[in-house]
Amino acid sequence: MAPYDAFLLVSFGGPEGPADVIPFLRNVTAGRKVPPERLEQVAEHYYQFGGVSPINQQCRDLIGAVEKDFAAHGVTLPVYWGNRNWEPLLTDTMADMAAAGVRRALAFVTSAYSSFSSCRQYLGDIEAARQHVGAPAPEVDKIRQYYNHPGFIGSFASAVTAAADALPAPPGLDGPTGEFDLIFTAHSIPLGMAEASGPAGGAYQAQLAEAARLVAAEIGYQRPWRLAYSSRSGPPSQPWLEPDINGLLAELSAAGSPGVVVAPVGFVSDHMEVKFDLDVEAAATAERLGLPYARAATPGTDPRFVSMITDLVRERLDGSTPLALGTLGAGPDRCPPGCCGTGSGRPVAAG
């Protein structure tokens, strides 16, 4: 096959001003008959941050870091960027790539896990953009899941350690106890979608649990860790993955927790679900409970995460050995038939 001649960063996209918020949410929910009042409710999350999602600037920062790391390791691919739901839109980027003569690109998606929303839908978006551009559109291969790559795990391990060091002291004590409960979080999804996230079902939860286990092991964490979810957006009648982060905080507080460190292992950067659901809602819950609380950073442009991207590209360019920690191994280069399920009950918004 022809060699790759471009790298494509594919992300969710997010509004970059108050006027963008509702149009962005309409893009996210297109075809799902979401009531306007629900969009307005979600929009308030963005308005609290000036109508700006952090995700686009974080993609710009990541691109700059990746370009430097590519240059340092002899990777000469030009870097492109396209979003699912906001500018730069994937269809426009695909047209730019075609106009530049790109024939075959390697795509990195800003989601590390297997589910419809985090994998299969991106594959559909890429193909829809190719169809929109037509015959000149390049072929695009998506990079494998990377939830257990040493660079991903290492960046979270460092962030958890830093958050633990910053954890406030419990009420009535002069300083931290050195002990804390560790909660890993991810975006909740409908139970039906979760059960269809792999040929055997449940890949999303299994991969999250494996990433959490690997991070805990790397820092030598000895207490039982927990996995919780945030960002539920479906009707009350529809079951979603649980426990919710706020409910778990209350449970741990009632059990006498010395404090919690929350690690958003389901995210590669500070999406709105991190900034609002964890830094605003969950932090407020912890404050109300009198529970010391610290949130670990997402990988963002951590050098280990950036180097991971270069590693993943080199796997496809020169056949470098795939790196993966734990027992699940490196995922396949191409999603097998039936992988990642369907989009039934997709979340309202992300990014």
C-alpha cells in the first residue's frame, strides 16, 4: 500500500464564544429530536465559562506539541485537524487535504476507548467527510485504541501523584493524612451502548477499569480504587452506567473518607465534562460534604502523551512494536466487524 502522507487529528469540537453554543449543540444533537429547553440547559454549562469550550485550544496546543515531537523523531507528515461538531469541521479539512494532494492519512482520535461515541461514530464521520469530498478524498486509517499505552498511563500516574500532594487537609487537622480515596471517572453512556461496545460486550467498561488499574499500580496505590461516571444526559427511564460521581462522593464521605483524588481517565484533555462536571459540580458536592477534594490533570500536552502519539504513528509507518501495558494487549489496527456497537441513546453533548 502507498505510504501515509499526512496525519489527521480528529476531535469533538466545541464552541469558542457565546454565539456558537446553541448552533454547536444543534450539530451535536442533529437528528435526535432533543427539545430546545434541554439544549438551553446544557448551554448554561458553557455560558459559565464564557461560552467557550476548552477543547479547541487544547487541540491547537496538542498540534504544536505533536509537530515538534514529529520533527525530533524524523516523522515528516504534515498535520491536519478536523472536528466532528464545530470548526474546523472534518468535511472542510478533508477538502483541504484533497486539494493539497494528500492520498492516504493516519487519523488520531481524541478518545482512547471503544464505544460507539468514542470510536465507531468517528469512523462514520471520517467516511462521511470522504464521501462529501468525493473521489479526490484521501484514504484515512484510524489509529488504534491507546488506553493502556505506557504514555497514557504514565501521564495520568504523574497527575494523580501531583493531585494527591495538593489535597487539602481534612477538617480539624493541621495537614493532610497522606491517605486518600482514588476515584477514576469517565463519561457515562447508556447501558445499551455500553453492552454493545465490543464483540463480546462491555469493552468500554473493561478498558476503563484496566486503565484505572494500571494507573493505580504505577503509583503504588494500596487502597481500593473506584470507577465512577459523569455527564449523564438521557431521560430518567433510560439506564446509564453508574455510579455517578456525586453519589459516590456522598458514599465515601459517609464512610469517613480522609479525602478524594478524582482522575478523569476517560478524557485526554479538559473537555467541558471535566471543567463543569468535575471542577464545578463534583467540587461543590465535596465542599458541601466537607470532603477534601483534588482533581488530577488530564494528559493534554504532557510529553509522555505527545510521545505516545509519535509512537502510535511509527507503528504504522515502520512497523515499530506496539506498546501496551497490562493483560489486554494492544488493540487491532482496524476495528473488527461488530466493534463498538450502535449509537442508541447517544449522549447529548461533549467537548
